[in-house]
Amino acid sequence: MNQCQEPVHGEELEEVTGLVCQEADLKDGQMKEVSVENQKVLLVRTQGQYSAVGSQCSHYNAPLVKGALIGDKVRCPFHGACFNVRTGDIEEYPGLDCLPNYKVKVQDGNVYVSINKKTLKMTRRVKEMCSVEPDIKHTVLLIGGGPASLVCAETLRQNCYQGRIIIVTKETLPPFDKPKLSKAMNVDRSSILLRTSDFLQQYGIEVWTQKEVVSVNPPEKTVKMSDGTLQHYDQLLISTGCRARQLDCPGKDLMGVKLLQSYEDSQEIHSSCLGRKAVIIGASFIGMEVASYLSDKASSVAVVGTGSYPYERSLGPQIGKMTMQMLEEHNVKFYMNDKVTEIRGENGKVKEVVLKNGVALEADVVIAGIGVIPNSDFLAGSEVEVDSKKAVIVDKFMRTNIPDVFSAGDVTSFPLSICGDQRVNIGHWQMSQAHGRIAALNMLKKPTKIDSAPFFWTVLLGKSIRYTGYGEGYTEIIFKGKVEERKFLAFYIKDEVVVAAASLMFDPAVTHLAELMATGQRITKAQAQADDLSWLQV
């Protein structure tokens, strides 16, 4: 329900109103957390007007008052979700829900906020959606059960699409919070579902789990499932994501060699590593998060990486060295500038991992995190265009080269606006959600381009490194704060311009930069070098 509607007769009696501040207390561009009947409210002043919305991000409940306020948008300090402060609507991801918004009245220099009693304790608001109309024969088929498919489905319903929506997924679960799998591997399945089955049913979003599409026939507008059945579609979304790259060495098929792809994989890795020796192959985001998680659970944790430091290419050697030291303090051992040549076993089970330099690491469990491959093999013969890395090629409207076939998420290669529409493949949770929304709007003939700025976060030992932009090909890093003190902001420079930024304990700098980038603002090297960072609200 939108709390800014004009009160109907008697509605005033159903509201609680609180005096929250004086009119002069906030200047333009300022926000403040206030309370009405113990309910926290974010009060904002922009262009001389006050507005009030829920105080917590709908993603992981972060306090928005610590975020970045730019114009009439507030961005979450943790993961970059963005909300309109006048309506409460979500305008950038992650997260699915909007914020409740409240009535504000300014009288005699006092600012009052009114909240309907029925929604007093509500911290998020589901955007109004229509339900399915059985007589409408139009079908949208979404292949893949990730965030792109779910946001596409919800966006269709939010825009009055009443046809049939089917999500087909290989997973055993309906859409769930996949980034948690490497950060909290023993999480309960019910706690990571993005929507309940009741919610999906209410809005007529069918989810077919444990079903795999094996081929697509665009002329016939059908897809074939692994069980041989055919399903017709009128419009199709390919959002099948990526799969973990398999090891390519002797012993890769031994019992105890694992990949992290599904909910079941995370549970299995957790239980099989308790009190055992774990070797992780790969020192990038998945490998490092798994090492962090297992550091106080496995009897030993070793990480094997091909570079000098973790994240060397993406975040740079200084940050990589710092993260390595963080984990070493928790008894994680690193074997860098090396690679695995063989995994040896005994009775069919992993026993040791042999490195190129001849060192043999004892191992009960081996977890591979050596990159991903787009899940596009099933498109063979469909004439849907893919690039040299098997990513599905789309335009700024998430359209493939085939009419009525769209693609979104990690499986795509798409034009990134902050890089002059350079075609990229980015595996970010937030970007997948943004893709899903854009695909839905264009399915509905509401031409909308993708213009989101990439936002990413990783968690090591409870500390979050946040990242925005696209840093590939950067030539220089400018640091604020000190990496060795684990409090820093890093600007990645290419051609005298900031192309990306990363931070630790330096909020809300990266979320502010994400908004500046998304709105097309150019941040120069000179700005990054300046001592005064007030333009970043830090």
C-alpha cells in the first residue's frame, strides 16, 4: 500500500503521527533517522521538500541513513541497492522490495510524520502486482531459476502482464539467495528462498524445479526438456547463469573433489570438511570465501593460486596481499604462483594434492573455484548468437538476435554503458536483477536500456570488501586510507579516469561512486588524488 495516498474518511484515526524535528533541522541533501511510535523512519530533505520512507534496506536491512543520498535517491551503504526517497520504490538492486513511504506534514516550523497503524511495523513494501488471468493464452518462459528470472517475472506482474509465467530451473529449490552459499555454507534452505511458495502462487508465477531445458526451437517457439516434453512460449528469457569450471588434471573424479554450484553442494562441502583437511584450488572470490568460511571448521585449510596474491588481476596486489594476511592469521595456508598437476587418492578417495613445484598437500576434501562457463550449450542449433566464450550476445534492451528471445544475467554478454557500451560478461547478483527488469520491460514493448553500474561485494571473516565499476585494463590504483590497516578506498584508473573503486571500512564511498557512475558522471584521476573527499560523503 502506498502511504502517500490522500486519507479517506476516518483514516486519520487509523494513523499515528509523531513530531520528528524542526523544519530548519535538515538542509537540502540531508537525511536523518527519526522514530514514530518506536518505528524507525528515514527523513529526507531534497529541493526544499521533506519526505519519509522506511529506514532499512529491503535486501539485508542495512541502515539507509549511513548510505549515500544523491538527489532524490538513497543508496544502501552495504550492497548498493537504490531507492527513490519520495516514493520508496526500489530503483537499483540487490533486493526485491520497495520501502514503505509515509506522509510528511510541515506546520508552524515543525515536521510531522504519519504512519498507518496497520503498517506501523512494516519495514518493506511489495510493489503492487497483478495476478494471472487464465483466459489469456500468452506465455513467457524463463529458463533458469536465478535472480534475473525472478525479477523479470515480478516486473511483468508489476506492469499488468496477466499471461502465463513459467520459470524452469535445474535446481531443487525455487529462486534463492545464491551469494550466501559461499559465505554461510550451512544455511537453512528456508532462510535463503527469495520468495515463498505462497507468494509465487499468489501472483501466478509457476516454478518448475529439477527440470532442464536441452534445446530451443525459435521457429516453432518451443523448448525441449530433458524428460522429452515440449513447452511452447510466446516470449523466452535465457537466464541460465554459469557453471563452475571442472578441474582438468589426473584425479579430478576422485571422491572428495567438489564444486560449489548448488545448495546441496554447499551443505556437502560444509559437512565433509568439519575437522578434515581441505584444499581449495583457486584464489579468487569463491575460493577465498570458502577458505574464510572453513577457516574455523576444517582441521586445516590450504589455498592454491596461480598468481602472486589472491584477486591480483581484479583488485590488485596490495589488496590481495592484505586478504591473504587476514586468512593466514586464521591458519589458512597459501601456495601461490603454483598449480595443481595431480590429485592422488586411496581406495577411490582424495588423499593428497600434488603441486607443480613437487609439494604434496594432504587432503580429505578438494574444492575447485577456478572460474565459470556460461550455460549456453543447449542453444546449439537454435541460431541464438553466442560469443567466443559461449556467452549469449544481447543488445542494450537484453534482446538476442532472435525475435522474442531475450537473455539476462551471468550467461550474457551485454553493452556496459559506463564503458562506452563495450560488450562485457559480468557475474554480479545485482546486475542479473537489473537485466531481468530490463528484459521484462522490453518484452512488454516499453523500450528501456540497461544503464546500471556494476556493484559487487565479498565477505572474508566478517569483513566486506565492496566494489563498483568495471576495472579491466586499469593502469594505476590510487589509495585513500591504508590497505595494511584494513581501512581503505581504492580508485582504479584508466586513461586518466576512475573506472572502478573498491573499499573496506570506508562506507558509503563505493555506493556513492556507483550512483555517480550510473548517472553518467565522469570521475577524474585528479578528483581521486585530491585530499578532500567530501564529494563522496565520507
